[in-house]
Amino acid sequence: MSASRNLKSRLAWFLACLSTGAATGMAGAWFTGNPSWYLAIPAALALGWLWVANPDECTPPTARRAAA
């Protein structure tokens, strides 16, 4: 997968999670009048990161030992 395609995919997932959280926050605040529903935005981002993230991409490749 190319770097730009990977970036576009990550940006799309980020915007989807952000939109989901914002919609949940607005709907909850509208129905209940409690602004605490806007905490759904960081919650949706965290859940999206847990579901989509690949921890293998965060670790550096292991160094190969040079044969002596």
C-alpha cells in the first residue's frame, strides 16, 4: 500500500470517527440537554483507534545482526 493511500485511508477513518462522535454528542445533548454527551467525540476517536490501528506499524523493524 502506498504512503499516500495509507494516509488517505487513515484520514478517512479519522473523519468517520470524528463525525460519529460529534453526531452522538449533538444528539445526546439535544435529547437530554446535558453537554457531557460531547465526551462521545474523544471516546469515538479512542474506540476507532483501538479498532483500526495496527501496533506493528508503530514498532521499528528489528535490527539484523551482521554475520561475523
